[in-house]
Amino acid sequence: MKDVLRTLAEARPAGLDPAAPVDAGTRQAELARAMLATHEPAKAERRRIRPAWGLGAVAAAAAVAVGAATLAGGGDGPQRTPEPGGPALNAPSLLLAAAHKLETRPDERGAYWHTKTVSAGRVQASTNGQDFVVVVRDTDEGWVPVSPTEPGWSRSQDLGVQPATPAAADAWKQAGAPRKVEVRFPVAPGNPNVKKAELPTGPSPAESQRVPPAKGGKLFWIGRNVTVKELLALPADAGRLKAVLLRDYKGHDTEAAGVPMSAERWLFTVAGSLVTDLPVRAKTRGAAFRLLAGLPGVRAIPQVTDAQGRRGTAVAMADENGGATQRRLILDPASGNALGSQTVLVRASKAYPGLAPGTVLSSVALVTTEWTNSVPRG
């Protein structure tokens, strides 16, 4: 069974695909799963495999992979996070402290890089004449082998579609509490034509599969497709790491060649994936934190709650869409570990009608990021 978010992604018109920037954390989970399931060699240009949704990811700012125009609300249900302007924190100091904690840890290594993520977002839905907003959740888990000749594993589960607000719950009940709802979204901002997809309200069984090795083993992305071994060889010095990452910067968005992006914003996106869920050495992850600390426009936001209810401090940078949205990496200050990522609406925008500043547009929570020698059985 295909996951709910992938159903939405496939329902998206192809013409919207290049314009939808993608969250790096989501990108990596979906890339690993999707690339493990293919025998095709990596192309010179990164595969256009779309994650269940995007942030423009840590990976990075549309939700549910159908573009920003599809959003009806925050990716974490009715949650509102503090707007910029709250208690002042020094973002560079926070990042440098995280770097120090990570750099002092011994490197671990295993045969597989194991990650588990939970994605969430809201879309417009209807059934039996009732219109309301639903929260769509999905979980993805992957075991990516270090060896390019070894098979990997993937596991995914639709967590169901539920009413996003009390008013939506009332509308759902008035419609007879159906087991399926119809999701509608415009084919483009301002376009009266809509696409539709029918989604189940309850969770599906988890599905696991053993998948053959991908040719070339280039399962991850840092501006170009790379192998696990290439990631493990990345520099442990912030300056050298920045130079390596900028070799693939071409002046445009990480996902869409027709969308301009500054080098700073590009580095925030790409280096963000190094501090969250990519299999790199502890010193390289620390170097990525130091790289982020040196970027202009990075700010810290305290007391942010991720999609799993965990509290942390966010490191943020405004997206280059007029500053209406903000990309956040959520960290646990005590450990220096990343908890996940969000894209948040920070000021009213015509692109998000009816949404208040502080609304979480989409999110990815990191449940597990670890080395292991074990894979699923059965």
C-alpha cells in the first residue's frame, strides 16, 4: 500500500513539481527509501523523487508535496510556535556549543544507517457535503547499507487522517465520521481547477521490504548525489566543509533550477541535513554546526515544540519568498542533537490565506538516527 502522503504527491500535477522546495530531512528519508527500491544508476542531475512533503528540509517550503497553495493549516495540528521577537538568544553561541558537544563524542559505525521520521501537515478535506481541515501523518524508516553491494530495508506506515481542529471534528461527525475523506487542492495558486484524492482516516498496517542494492550506492544528497562512504569522508573543518558544499551551488534553489537562492540560504539548507539525519562523522557534524553559526541571518528561537511534543530550541533562517515563512532546525540544547525541522509562517501572506503567524506549515520529526548492524526480519 502506498502511504497517504505519497498518494497526495502523485495526485499533484507535474507542472507544480519543480516549484516546490523540499525539506532536507524529509528528502533524505524518502530518497533513501525510494532509491533503495530502484535499480537505476544515479543520474548526473539529482533524481526528482519527491518526498511525502517539503519545507523548502532541513532538507527544507511547501507541504504535502503539492505546493504551498495546498496548505490549510499547520503541520502539527493546531499548534502555534513562538513568533520571532521572543526572548533573545545568541544563535552562533548555541550552534558552537552544539558543535563542541558533538566533536567530543567518539565516532560510532555500523553496517547500516538507520533513520525513522514522522511527517505531518494539514490539508482541506470534505465528505458528505461537509468541508473541514485534516491532519495527515506518515512515518518512514530506512536501513541504508554502507556497502553499495548490500541490500537495504525500508518500512513505512500511514498514521491516518484526522480532523485538525474542534470545528473540523464537529464537521467530520456531522458527516457520519466516515472512514475515508476526499482531499481537494488547487492545481496552482489562484487556479479554480482542483485535484482530488481519497484518503483513509485510520492508520494502515506498517509495511517493510527488503530491497536490492542501488547501482552506484548514491543514496544521499548534499547538492549532488553521494554515497555513504563519500559522506564519511567529508571534512571536519568548517571552512573546508563550506568550500566542498559550495562546489555544487549554482545560484538557484536546491530543488528548482528556475528559483534563485542566495548562497547563505543554500548552505543553511544543505548543511542543515548534515546536522540532522545524514550519516557523517561526529566531527563533520560539528563542522556543519560551525558553518551554520557563521551564516548571516541565522537566529535562535527558544521553547519550540516539535511534532512529537519534544521541547527544544530552534535555529532559523527566513525563506526567500518575501520572508513570509521561516525554516527552523530544532535542537536539544542539552545534547546538541537535532530533533527535527519545521517551516513556520511568520507573517500574514496571500499564499497562506486565513493562517495566523506562528502556524507550523509542515514538519519532520527525527525519531531515530543511529548506526546499527541489525535490520528488520520478516
